[in-house]
Amino acid sequence: MNLVQLNLKEAVELVRKGELLAEDLVRAYVKHIESLDNRIKAYLTYNFDRALERAREIDRKPSKGKLAGAVIAVKDNIVTKGLRTTCASRLLENFIPPYDATVVERLEAEDAIIIGKTNLDEFAMGSSTENSAFFPTRNPWDLERVPGGSSGGSAAAVAAYEAMAALGSDTGGSVRQPAAFCGVVGLKPTYGRVSRYGLVAFASSLDQIGPLTRSVEDSALLTMVISGFDRRDATSSSEPVPDYMAKLGERLESKKVGVLAASELKGIEEEVAANYFAVVDKLKELGFEVEEMSFPSWEYALPCYYIIAPSEASSNLARYDGVRYGLRVEANSLAEMYLKTRTVGFGSEVKRRILLGTFALSSGYYEAFYAKAARARQVITREFTAAFEKVDFILTPTTPEPAFKLGEIQDPISMYLQDYFTVSASLAGVPAISIPSGLSSEGLPLGLQVIGRPFMEDKLLNFVFLLEKKLEFKNNISEIIKYQRKEEE
Amino acid sequence: MKIDLEHVCRLANLELTEEEKLPISLQMEKIVEWVSQLARLETGTEERYSPVDFSLRMEEDQVQPSLPQEEVLALAPEKEGDFIKVPKVLTGK
């Protein structure tokens, strides 16, 4: 067996017991990435030399961390000391951060190894990774299709066995949607659960870092390591972090699940709806109490999100002015330098969002747009609070359709509709996870989203751990190996 | 809805290229119209700006190391001594 086929938990156990060298694992990944990534294009920067060096250090350690030998890819909007961090933008093309994000520090403190930085939509704005200023990433299930976004590089890397697991960031669905498109597990933890120190800010009241993995167990293990209070993030929570691994497989205390009525799934692809209701039927067979629910405010969640997120982005991205770091376009005056640097440095989608946000916050429009959206956010949040008084989990499809083709969606609004099922949980700050739930007739992965109560990641993970076993989703390793053979021929 | 895109661009310190101007202006109008449907939602509530209802945490002042000055200055596109250099602020126009 190729070592890259080991899941994170299995590999770490072998390394910790001294039955497998971290160096051998890293070498296996380097070889696999080198033979495959010219087609998938999941990575923007490789970190092979340092990864091998780290592996040798870990192999020499008598006592090894919880993630010893874990080969992890990191989305390129999470800063890594001494390792280029671009946000897939021309503006930061040559930016080498002088510090590590808290999540990176925490991974490395447990002896995980960063293998490289993954592609994304510029500044995490997009749903297909086509907005990367450098190149698009391909979906490992079908190279003609997008991996989703914005954490498309991370999802593709995990699905193509180019990493054991990856970190992504999720503002309106950017971990969950690519996870669904690539047939992997993607968790957006509760807002405040994971420190964002060192995550390049997009929309600060929504951004959250989360893991993309090949199994629920691996998700629990990674989430446990990266979660917890950090004084460097003012929104980080001091809620204690339970042992997520220990809770997996525990008997579920309650079996109440909220599901969407068929009428709520109008307009989405039939296969997606059919797959969703098949899962619901399975839950009933398993003895779950299934309650049909409706969420009248969800219809407004996307417009609400597309006012709030761009507004915050317009403020957060004001820092890119060519003064202290990143791209600078020479000019005769300071004001002209700001203008030229931003005009040359940002791509069209980023410009669209900055302009939209600036408009929504501008004098004369603030009340009708930004303030109205902030009130809508409260309505959406209250709807969740009311729903969680009746049920423990809410199930939805993760996306309205499986992965689409590169270039297929040109209209910005059609692209924004990709986030239909994912934005509500972001606006309310509640945890949500996408797990693979089957394949379409064309052989593309479909995703199921499960939303839980704030800070109840332990229960959420335990529930999807059970579902994962019952759904018996098969990965595509045989296909991946086929690409690789073609490449070698 | 008609948007004064030039004004918004000035506020955002952005310029659109000739190729961007027409498509972005049309897309912006469509997007603003699309998000305007929010007006139909009954919102008799207060505004919510963050998912957490937190009050600012107080903490003792502690002296902690900051990033080394030379490492941070090394990132600047242009510098002079220990300063980041920028083009003229006042152009005498």
C-alpha cells in the first residue's frame, strides 16, 4: 500500500508507536504530489525541504506530539512564518510573513508537518477557486470541474491524497462547499472556537478556520488541537475544549433531527434532493425522531450575507495600500500610489466586493443596506435558537448541485447562489459540517450538511461519525492512482 | 438601481480598468438590486453585528516581545534607515 492512503489518525498512531518514520511519510507525499499536482494544481507553494527536516526532527524525539507525522496542507490565507503567504493575490505574491498563525503554532507544537500552502479564490472570495490570481485548481474526481471554493486547493489536496488533511477558512461556506464538491469532510466550527490570529481577515464577524479531512475521526482530532482560547484574537472563546475523540462512538443522548420539507428544496438539482431524502429515510430507520422544519428567513440569508461580508471586506482590505508590505506600484504622490497599487493588485471579484461593501456603508445607503442586513442577521439567528429548542441537529444538503465545470458559471449572482445552504450557519455563528453522502449519476460527490448548537462540536462530530459509518461513502483512490499511472506512462 | 460608481470608487480608493468599467458597473447594479430584496423581510429587531454577545475582556498590561524591527522593515517596498519611505504626500496641486 502507498503510505499516502493512511488516514491521519492511523498514520499518527504508527509514528507515535515508532512503527513508521515521519520522514517516510513525507517522502511518500512529496513523490505523490510531484507526480500528480501538475494536473490538480492544489498548491501555490510547496514546503518540501522544511517538511523533510521537520520529519527527521520528529523521528528523533523520544516523546512525540498528538499529531506526530501528520502531513498537513494549509490554505494560503493563513500566515506561516518564513513561508510565502499570497492569499492567491498579486498584492501579496511575494509576501513572506514574519510570524505564524495560532493554528499553525498549535499544529506544529503537536508535531504536525506543513507540506505546503494551498490555492484559493483571491482573499477567499469565491466558490470555485477560479478567482485565484495564479491558476484554477481542478477537482480530483473530474479534472474538467472546479473543486469548489474558496478553500478549493485544500479540499482538492485532501481528496487527491496530496495531504493527510488540510486547514481551510469558511466565511459563508468556503470549507463546507469545497468539501462537498471533493468528497471530503469539512467542518466550520462555532464562531470563536478557533483563533483567527494570523488568518488574513475577509469578514471578521464571519471568518472561521476549519479542517478538511478524509474522515470524521480525523476532523475531531484536528479540531481538538486547533481549538481553544487565544488572547491574540479578541473574539476567541474561553469555553473549554472537550476531548472530541473520546466522545466519538458514545451513545447519542438525544435523537431529534430537524430536516427540510420537500417544498424547501425547490430549485435545487433533483439528484441532490433525492440523495438528501435517502439520508433522511436512513435516519428514520435508525430510530431518529425526524421533524420537518421550515426556515422562512433563509431566503434572505444570501442577500444579508452579500451585504455584511463585502462591507466588512471593504474595511479589512483597506490595509492593502502599498506602504508597509506587499505590492507597491510606483507613483508621484502617496494618494496616487494607494490608488494604483490597489487597482493593479486586486482582481475583479475582490474589486466588486470592495465596491459593494463601500456602497452599502456609504452615506445615504447605510440604513437601507448595512443596518437592514444587521437586523436580518438577528432574525436568522433567532430562527436557529428557536429550532434548537426542538431538535439537536439540522440537516440540509451542503450545495444545490454537485461540482460544476470550469468556466460554467460566469454571472456573479449565480456563483453567490452556491452558498444558499451554508451562509445561514455562518451568520448565526453556529457550527456546521459537511460529510460525503453519495455520488451523482455522473460519479460526482454529494455533500450533507449538519448544523449543531454553538460550542457543541463534540455532539455534532459524534452524530456525523455515526452517519459516516451508515452512509459507507467510498473515496476515489483507484481513480487517483489511474491519473498517476497515465502521468507515469 | 443606479449607482454612482465613480463616487464609490473614490471612497474605496480603487480605479477600474477600461475593460472592467462596463461589466462591473452592470454587475453592481444587478447585485444591488438582488440584495435589495432584503427590504421585504420583516425585521422588527435590533441589529446584530457579531455572532457572539461578548463584552470586551479586560487584562493586565504585560510586557511581551514584539516582532523584531528589522524583520518587519524588511517587508517594506522601500525604506530609508529605520523608516518606511513613501512618495510625496503633498504634491502642491
